[in-house]
Amino acid sequence: MANEQTSVPLYASSEILTAANMNISAGTGVPVFATTVTRDAAFGGANEKVLAEGQLCYLSSTNVVQYYDGAAWATVGPSAPGGLVLISTTTVGTTVGSVTVSNCFSATYLNYKIWYNGGLSSANNDMTMTIGSATANYNMVFAGANYSANTFVGAGSASAAGFLYVGATETVGGAYANIDLFNPFATANTRLFGANAGSSNAGFIGGILKDTTSHTGFTFTPASGTLTGGTIRVYGYSLT
């Protein structure tokens, strides 16, 4: 994007300013950053402005205006009261054993919606989701029914290595997941709710990751086989 910048410069006394120097801020009035990562890296470094209360910025990844309140960044817009704000879009590669989405959780949002759809799998199976680098203390329950037998099916775990059954992988219909995630970035337990409609069973999953680590991403892994194509979208729940 033409207006995006990677620093907010601080000029020294008697420094000669070029047209390029002046055009950094003249084009927008406020600094424009691609993501929260480039925003955070633009302040406090050598010849950069120290981040202080009242600083404004615009994030092109989420189309929002933010201000710094002296302790954290807060969102001014969009002006609509609440809703889903797209944070990241990840295209799945070819015959991959897992897919990791990084740097999608931050202090900007408390809760998230995650969708995965499209693409194909080499096997009809379920998917597991891990949060950040956590490999233990996932507690979950899946409850549903079998299509043909019309019988109840269920599964659970008190200490798994990930959230099981969060989505389905299909050789024909594709792979998908529909998940609500609560508090992944906060230093608190992370909770998950989702729906799963595979080739044989359909139902719902709920679970909790019992740790107090601040996580910034997640990984999808099929129970067997590989994934090819499809898109993972992460949205933040804007509650203001």
C-alpha cells in the first residue's frame, strides 16, 4: 500500500529534511502501518519517536484507526458498534501435514472467529488444533450423532495434546472448521467452541486449554493424511 510506513522518525536539531522525509507523514496526517507488527516496530528505535499517549495510527490489514492510551493501543474505528474484523488470511499449500497461522492474536481483540474452508484432503478425517506452542493440558468434549445409524457419538479428553475434532477433512468436499476462540492472547485459560460435520458424524465441541500463556497463533493438523489448498481466515470480535 502506497501510504504504509515502517517507522515514525524523530528529527534532530539542524538536520536537513528532504522531500521524502516530509512526505512520510504529509500524505496521510497519521502514520499508516500494514499490521500491528510493523506498528509496534516503528516506535522507540534509533531516530524514531518514543511511543506516548495520544499517538494515532491506521492499520491497513484491518482498516481501523487506533490510538495509544499510555498503556495499550485501542481501536477508534470502524464506527460500526461491534462486529467481525478480518485480521489475517492464509492460503494452505499443497500436500502439507499441518498449517500454522502466526501473529493473528494480539491485545487488540479478546475473542476470535476462525474459519477454514475449501481445498481438499488426502483422507476423510478430523482435525486437531493447537494454540501457540502448548502441547498439553487441552480438555475437551465432542458430542454429536452418526448420520446413517442415527446414534449418539461422543469423545472427550482430560489432558490431550490439542483440541481434537475441531474440523473435518474430506477427499471430495474439502476441509473446513468453524471455531470461536476466547482469550488466546490473554494470560488466562483459552476456551474453544466449534462445530464439526464430517463424512460420518456431525456435532459440537467445547474445550479449555488450561494454561496462562499469552499465545499469538495456532496450528491445524489432520488426524492423518495431508491438506491441499483452501483458506484460513481469522476475525477479531470488535465489541466497542
